[in-house]
Amino acid sequence: MFSISELLGADGPLARHIPGFAPRRQQQEMAEAVASALDNHGLLIAEAGTGTGKTFAYLVPALLCGQKVLISTGTKNLQDQLYHRDLPTVRKALGVATSIALLKGRANYLCPHRLQVTEAGGRLAPAQQDQLARVRSWAGRTDSGDIAELDGIPEDAPIWPRVTSTTDNCLGSECPCYADCFVVKARKAAQAAEVLVVNHHLFFADMALRDEGFGEVLPGVNAFIFDEAHQLPEVAGNFFGVNLGSRQLLDLSRDALLEIHAEAPDPREAKDIAASLEKAVRDFRLSLGRFARRAPWQGGGSAMDVLRQALGELEVYLESVAECGKGLERCWRRSQELQAQLLRFVDGPAPAANQEDGEEAAPKPAILWFETTPRGFMLHETPLDIGDTFRSYVERQKSAWIFTSATLAVGSSFAHFAHGLGLDESHGRQWDSPFDYPRQTLLYLPPQLPEPSSPDHTEAVVQAALPVLAASRGRAFFLMTSHRALKAAAELLRDYVAYPLLVQGDAPRGELLARFREAGDAVLVGTSSFWEGVDVRGEALSVVIIDKLPFAAPDDPVLAARLKAMREQGMNPFMAHQLPQAVITLKQGVGRLIRDVNDRGVLMICDPRLQTKPYGRVFRASLPPMPVTREVADVQAFFAE
């Protein structure tokens, strides 16, 4: 009988059955730690450097432990990769029959009832009519109903909300198509499986009692494994609060009209009321300013009053026709819920009260803020701290809890990540990357650059990068810390660089990455979405250029409120929060450079504070062991080898 380490060793089944598998000491040690946590219902916080193979390190013990294991990932793309590729590969190599299942939020599954309602309702633009016909054709042959199966229709296409359900508009067991419901089928499969793959958003939606997918599954789970765990504190904060946006209001208006058309006798009055609500939503968006932004919520003024009145008129009308059908009754309930949520944003946050003996617990401090896109808005009530809430959940579930990522520690400390989730940092363990960074990489810190606050900084970064791009023959990621810097850098590079230039926003991320890999000599300019979750192996990516140390914008409303609370508690918010968060973000960006044992590349960081500020040592201590130079000639020599 093989031990966990031997299974991942040179003579183990993975080495025999998986092409290109390379045994790694770090992977074997991490797998042993995961197995121990599973056996003892323990807690493990595991940072595994790039190339460790952390996915196999937790999949092998998860498939062999004989318990029900829930694996949560950072994105739906990684979720699909785990379920469709990694789990079957490891399961086959191990020769086990452990049952597996995939579960996503209900909006990822075709809803047969809403497909019927949309087809009956008509009133679609020609492009949506074509997409609806494709959905109808696919609906007759899909087994899972997972909309990711259907290629050719973008994930954000407006047809999807019309043919999928949400918690708001699902009719539940009263739906006429309940027997054919893909969500119900997926939940039953999840309940029966020994290893279940979800994503962080779905996990926290359920944990926050939003009925998003698997409340009936959780009681039987013996172990929770979170991959890309560095994302958890932010995701959790979003779900433990209240979020109300223009899309929810407009979806209600659209759904109500569809149900009225199908079930109510005279839709003319409803059309006028729905049109009033849609206008009120647009006017409210305009009242929040012309440009996209995030800011503290100060109350909505007269535009909020008009919005509440328009929603109230729809609520009254829906109540009058609610008896005509279950769909109309559900729309009426939704209108009531949205009104209650709007009320939370009318007067601003209530001051936290002191809890007296015998009284109910005071509400936890929360931050009211909003964000706008060019056409929409979202109002947020976000908890100031979710650590206590999450810790109490962990303590109630007598299970194993495993958190893993390439970026959880600052230096050797897990304090920042652990505090954010209310965990004990003593359970943290680190495994360095097996890659040979001293041989494979070079860290270039260009001299004489202006401070990041200088208006000339971005232009100086581009000028310093030009000889590097010439030496590398393109093949570079420009990772910027703001959209403003991205636009400025892209304009300058268009004038100076002869290589293919790809800019975030010009096309979907997946398409830009495909074009980058195919070109072989391209320069890609991106912001936050390219700092993590991007895997480009080989020579196509040989340089990563980072314009600034990635400190979060201090005027962000959520960050500003948290920093203020820390100061009031006598803490140093820079050392306790801003610095460690920036270190973790920088580690994510740096991780794009070396993705394979044969990769070589140059990391160029264009922020003089790395050398001039005392906290620069904290950043440098968290980077892989790279040779450092301030001479561009060394970069040229590196690529000339």
C-alpha cells in the first residue's frame, strides 16, 4: 500500500499514468499535511509556491480519505478545470471510483420555465432572437443545463438572464417545469457525491442563507478545501452584507411584464408602471455622477424618493394581480423585498448600539457605499469585519478546514490572512516553489525613476521598459495598478513599440490571452484581472513589468472605513492591513512570470520605494530568490544567453 508521498513519488501511479508528471518534495509534504488535516478534522493554512502542484497535493488525499469533501475554487473557470480535467485525471491514475459532482449557482443553469416564458413573450432584438433559437436547440440535447456548454454566446449576453433563474425569480417546487429543473438535478448529484466542486461565491451565498444552491448538502460535509483562498475575505464581505443594484430592479420590471403578458388579463397599465420604474432607475443612475466610481453612500436625495415611489407603484399593481399566477405572486414578493432593501439606504447606517443584558445583539458595524458603471449602479452595505462570523461557522462545522493558495503569507507570517477570517495563524505552513529562480530569473529595478505620485511616472516607466522590450523581443506583460495608468501606458506604447500591442478592454480577457499566446512576441497591458489566474507558459511570456507597488487606493470607501476603525482601535492600519495586502497582491503579479520548470524571464518593478522605503524590505522578503540588478545591460545579457 502506497503512502500519500509515495503516490506522488517517482514510482507512484501519478508518475506512471500522467504524461509530464514530475515528483516534487514540496507537493508530497503538502499532500501529507492535507491528509493529516482530513484524518483529524484539523485546520491547515497552506501556502504553496508556484509550481508546487498544490492541486494534486489536495486532490490525492481528498479522493482517498473516504469522507465527503467540498472543494471551493476562486473562479468558475478553475471550477470547470478541476471537475472536467484534474479530478478525472487523478481519479483514473489512482484507480479509484470516488464519485464527484459539480455545482454552480442557479444562474449558471438553463431554466426550462423561463425559456418558455421568454419564447411566449416575444419582444426580443434580432440578435437575441438568434441566440434564443440556439439556446432552444441546445436545450433539447443538454444533460446538465450548464450554460458553459454552449459555445458562441458570450457569458454576459443579455439572453442569459432571460432563460436562467435567480433566487429572486425562481418558483421553486411550484414551478410547472420543476421535474425538468437542471438546478434540482445538480443539487441531487451534489448531495450524493463524495467530492463536490463549488466556487467561493456559491459557498458564501449559501453560508449567508441566500439559498443559492446546496444548503441541504453542507450538513454531510466532512472537509472543506478552499483553493485560491487569498480571495476569501473579500468575497465573504460581499455576501455577508446587502447588495442592491440597477440590474435587480430592471430584471423585476422585465420579469413582471413577461408574467403579466402570460397570466394577467390587461397588460396596458403594467407597461406604463414598468416604464416609470425603468426611467426612475436610469435617472437615479445619472444622479450618482457621470463617471464610473466607488464612493461612500450619503443618501439618494430626490432621485431615491422617485425610485422608491416607482417601485411602490409596481408593488401595488403586482399585489392586485398576484392571484393570477405563481410567477406574478413571486414578482410581487420580490418587489416587497427590494423596497425593504432600498429603505436600508435612505437614512444612512444606524449607529451601533451597546448590548445590554437581556437585549438582542446590536447589529455589526457596516459600511454603506455605492459603485457605478457606465449604465448601472450597485448599493452596498458591507460588514466592517467578517472574522467573527466566519470563525463561528468554522467552529460549528466539526470538519477539516484547508485553505491554500500561492499567496497567503507576508514573509513567513500568516497573520493578515488568518485575522481576516478569524482563524488561528499558527496553523499556517509554507512550501517554497520548486522552480530554480536564481537560474531562471532576473529582477530588474530601473534606476532614477520618479516617485509613483509624480505625473511623469508612467511615461518614465515606458521609457525605461523600451530597452527591456527590445532585448526580450516583446513577449511581455505590463501590469498596471490603475486604469488611468493603463490608458496612458497603452497610448505611449502604441507610438514606441513595433510588437503586437494588446490592451485590456479592447477584447475579452480570454481572447486577449489567446492572441498573446498565438503571437509569440506580443506586449499585453492589463490591470487587476491580469494579476492573477493567468497561466502563460513558455517563451511567449518572458517579461513581467509592474509599474507600482500595488497599494489599494486609500479613497476606496470600504478600505477607508476599515482603516479608520483600525486607527480607533489603536492599531497601525498601514502595517496591519495596507502593507500586507499589497505584498500579497504583488506576489500574485510576480507569479505570472515563471509557470514551468523550463521558463526563463525578467521581472521589472518600476517603483523606487522598493529600495528607498523601510517597508520595501517586507516586499523583497516575500519575493522569490531572484538575482537583482539595476543595470539594463544585465537584462540584455540575460536574453542574449
